[in-house]
Amino acid sequence: MPQSEASRTEVASQMRLRWWSELPLLVLVYALYSAGRLLARGDVSTAVDHGLAILRAEKALRLNAEQPLNRLFTHEPWLGIPADFWYASLHYLVTPVILIWLFRSRSRLYRAARTWLMTSTLIGLIGFTLLPTCPPRLLAPEHGFVDTMAYYSSYGWWGGEASAPRGLGGLTNQYAAMPSLHVGWALWCGVMLWRYGGTRTARVAGVAYPLITTIVVMGTANHYFLDAVAGAAVMGAGLLLTPLVMRLADRAWAALRARFAGQSGEALGGRLAGRPTPVADTTRSAHTPIVSGGCQTSTGERIPRQRESTAEPSAAPTDAGESARAPAR
């Protein structure tokens, strides 16, 4: 295995994902997304001009499907009311559920899928900032659009302003129509279901969910058709950038670990430098070869002078050697 690949594998193995680290990260990205949509309001007249420009382009290309769909949803409550519930609720429910499913059942694929979703969301935030766009429902009445969220507001938990809960419509940016991340997130969910669902039902849902969402955002007059196209394009850009973002994250993580490891090593070295080094006392062992120098006990003795008291005076080593010698024949 090449060195670079081995290092990436090691870094990836060290970056073990835990729900208590993933949840704050996802909440942070969504908070940035929501705050960015709120702050990037732009000028209302500029947003209206952008919306009208998109509508004119669609009419020239015969792509203005949102107008007949909006009339249908307005005249048929059995279509308009479920569509409003779909628009106001499902992107808050389906996307987190699929993230949790991937985290628990497809952990090897989760990090790349999550990075793709977050990267695309941040790209969409750039689009809201650079191109504030008035949705069809906020155009002048002569353009023929009806705000179905306001029209059917008595049936749902939302108010007459956007899809926010009642009384909180002023906290949303209603001119963040381009691109449509409702469609972008639904497309991400559809790809996950198609590729990793494993059943025919999951694949059908993977196709139906983004398709129905696209119809809903146009029929409720919340987005133009080109907004939906832009949402799909944003997801494509996020998919292409995902490997680069993951490599940069791996390098940042490795640098952070190395920095903390270096600081820990320096702190440990400083603590050890302040301690005195123990020195062995070699003077006594060099000058006193016996076991207990104070008692002058030699090897084989339990008490001092043991051998002198027990040995016989006449038993000299030479005599013992001569007496032990056998007589010659």
C-alpha cells in the first residue's frame, strides 16, 4: 500500500464517528444554513427582478410548469392540502431519518454521504446570498400565482408566511428561492435509498420522493422549475467536491492530532526535566565486597567469626590434604 494511502487509512481509522460528535456538527451546519438564509435577505426589488427574469426565461423555453400546477393545487384541496403538508414537514423528517439509518446500518458510507449533504447545503447558502429570488407566490397577483400555504393555512400548523410555524414567518428569509434545497435534499435522499436501500420498495421511494417534491414545490408556488434544476445542480457540485472536502478534513484532523501530541510530549518532557536523576551509591559496593560490611560476615557464615570458632587448631589445610592422601602401593 502506498504511504499516502496508508496514512489516509490510518487517519480514517482514528476518526471513529460517534453520535455525540456527529449531532453537534449537523446542528451547527443547519444553524449556519438557517442563519445565512435569514441574514442574506437582500433588496426586495432585486429579488423580485430575479424572480421575474426566471419566469420570463421559463416562458421563453416553455418550462413554466409551475403555473398549471399551482392552479390545480388551488382548485383541488385534496391535492393542495397534502402538498402543503409535504412541503412544510417532510424535509425536516426524511433527511434526518436517512442520516440516522446510514449512521447505524451503513457506517462505512455515512461519512461521505454526510459530507456530500453538508457541502451542497453550504453551496446553496452561497446561492441564496448572491442571488436573492422572489418565489412565485410573492409576485404580484397579475402573474397568476396563489400562495397555497396561506390559502390552506387553517388546515396546518404553519401560518400565512412561508412554511414556518404560526407567528414565526418573520424569522425566515422568504426570498431564498434559488436554488431549491427542498429538491436538493430530496434528491440526496433518493440517491441514498436507490443505492443502499436494498429492496424494490426502497428504490421506488428513491425515485418517487424527489420527483413528488419537485412537483410540490412548484404547485405550492414556492419555487420555479429552474429553482429545482438549480437544486439538483448544487447537489451535483457537492458530490464532485466531497472527495476534496474529505481529504482536507483528514489533513486538518491529522495536523490537529500531531499538534496536541507534540504539546503533550513537551509538557511531559518539562515535568521530567524538573525531577532530579537518581544516582547509584557505588562507593560502598566497591570497597565492601562482603554481604554485611558492618558485621564483617563472609560467605557461608551466619554470625561473625563462625569459622574461627568451630575449626580445630591442629586441622591445617596441608595436614588435611596429607591425611586424605591414599597410601601408595
